[in-house]
Amino acid sequence: MRQVFQLFSYVQKSSRLAGLVCLTLLATLVLAACGDSTATTAPSATTAAVTTASITSAVTSAATVAGSPAATSGTIKVGILHSLSGTMAISEVSVKDATMMAIDEINARGGVLGKKIEAVVEDGASDWPTFAEKAKKLIQQDKVAVVFGCWTSASRKSVLPVFESLKSLLFYPVQYEGLEQSPNIFYTGATTNQQIIPAVDYLLSQGKKKIYLLGSDYVFPRTANTIIKAQLKAKGGTLAGEEYTPLGATEYSTVLSKIKAAAPDAIFNTLNGDSNVAFFKQYKDAGFTADKLPVLSVSVAEDEVRGIGIDNIVGQLTAWNYYQTTETPENTKFVAAYKAKYGDKRVTDDPIEAGYFGVYLWKLAVEKAGSTDVEKVKAAAKGIEFAAPEGTVKIDGDTQHTYKKVRIGKVRADGLIDEVYSTPDPVKPDPYLKTYDWAASLPKQ
């Protein structure tokens, strides 16, 4: 009877699936131990041995099922980690929405490996230590199979050691400064050679040689501008000035006075979050216009344009890999589905789209691997392609970044962005800029 009590104790602590398995064996063991109403002899040694072996096997198997990440109640748990409050909420809430839309679509078509995806959503609150805490919670407590999230490089840098030490996966959907490659991160946004460097080349090609660098004071703008300064020096451009303000800053009159005195040909803008609202309004109030002093932004897309106010930013330039106006059959369906789900006044943009297709890339890798096991998913993901709204994207097996087209755009009067330049083909990611001679002396992160 010791095995009976052992198994009964486990049933009380097990998941529903494991419990059902154990209850079946529990009934078998009770019958074997006690006999039916006509039995007068004890079970044979062989029967007892088989029964004990069955219990041991069932307990082991059930424990494996119950203890494996995201494998309870017929669902696969995934984490969504974005700033739903604070200065970055202007950008990140919509990425969360697009991620949820992809999950809902996949669930409507049967889920992944026959299981529905269950999303656990956490708020990073525009605070980098909070991102790290929430990442640990999602991995250790919620036992998610993967996390989709982060926007700023500060948040990504904060969670990176968490994902590496706990051997979990993050799908990161936003362009960033490059000079990084983690075995536990898939980068679905652009790296430097797929956005920043082509954007500077575009300005230089338009005769804008004297560039003023303006950014928020954290890792992405400072690293991006270190790269840009090396690029300008190699390409015959000139640095007109360089200024940083805290995330969430709202006072730009002093900065604009410095810009006016420097008389640049263009401003390269790496401000993030709602600081862009204050900057572009004060830029316009100071008498600057897009035709006299163009601003090229790499963290302002259609969603941010709505918050900034179209009148304050019309005619300005952006650099991304996708716009709501991108002409592909997949994008027509994507935009229609997004508006149908969240309202006709909502817009799509590059990080929204990258957050969306990142879920599908993970799904394809899991199905190819036949498992949510991190190492198996990573191995299966190499070279996977997906017909995304921006066009076909492919995971580069060497860097876990994606091949992407580069698109320069101009904000139009209705707040959408028209493409004014595009590379003919998707660009291979080069996060460490190994293909650029002038980048050889850049610091490695």
C-alpha cells in the first residue's frame, strides 16, 4: 500500500493531465492490492513488480509534463513585456496589441503543436530594472516558452543577462544600434546597416553634408551617434553638433538655439518616446520647417506621428523597413485586420509589424523543431522565411537577426509615410559592421 499513498500524494500536487494518468494507475493498483469481490489470493510478485514499475514511470512522466515550461492545461504560455505606462507607452502599447493579434490569429487556426497560445502580459513601465524583474517573473514563475518585447536598447540590455542566465528566448521587435549578438535573442527589427547607415548615406546623397546629432541620453542614441560620426568622417560629411536630453525631456528651447547657431544642413534624430512630441512642436514654434532644416528620425513612425501632431512633423524624413503604405498583398491584409481589431483610426508601423511577424517566426521554428525547447527552437530557426507585411523576411542563422529591406520615408499630410527610397532587395544583417572598413575601430559592446 506504500505505493498507493505515494501516488495519491502526487495526484494532489499534479497538473490535471498528470493527475488523470496517475488516478488511472491508482485504481489499477488498488484493485491489484485488494482483489475484486471473488478474489481470495494476493497479487503475484510479477503483478506487483509491474504495478510498481508503472507507478514509477507514471510519476516520472507526469512530473516531466508538469514541470516543463508552458505545458499545462493544453496551452503554451508566452510572455509579452512592453511599457504600458510611462514615457515609452506612446510607442510600445501598439506593439503589444500587434503581438496579441498574431497570437489570436494563430489560435484561431489551431495554435502551435496542437496547443493554444496563452499570453502573459507584463508592464515594463518605461523603467529598465522593472523590465529585468518582469522578465525573471515571466521565465521563472509563469514558465513561459518565449518572451516578445522591449523597445529601448536600455530595456533590452537590462533583460539580456536574465535571458542568457535562465536560458530563455526573447524576440526583440525594434531597430537598434547594433554591435550586439546574443544567443538568447532574435532581433526582428533592423540593425545598424539596415537603418542608420543607409539613412546617413541618403542625407549625404541629397547634399546634406553638415549633420547635427540629437538624441535621448541612453545607450541607443549614444552608440548610434558614435557610428554616425565615424561614417561622416569616412564619407566627407561634417558633424555640426551633438546633444542629448533625458528620456521624457520636454524642454528644447536651449537645444534649438544651439542648432540654429550651428546652422546644419539636417538633424539626425534619435530621440525616443514622448520627448519627440515636445521637440517637434518647439521646432515648429521656433520657425524651422522641413524644407529649410529637415529632420530624419529613426524612432518616429506612424504611431508616434499621431502623438506628435501631423502639423508639427509633416514633410519630415524617417528611416525604417516598413510603412503602413508598403505595397504587398500581405500588408493589405495586415492593415485591414489591425484596423478591424483595434479601430479604423489606428495605424500600423515598423515596430508594430516586427512585433507581429516575430510571433509567426517563433511559431514556424517551434513547429519545425517539434518542441518549445530553447536549443531546439534556435537550431530550427536558422534560415526560416516568412511572408511578412514588409515582404519576405528571413532569419540569419549566424546572427539571429533578420534580412530586411531599407526604406526611407517622408511624412505626408494625412500622417502616413510615403516611401521615397528603398533598397531593391532585403539587406543581410551585419550587427558588428564587419563589411565596413571605416567601422573597424568601433568599440564592441
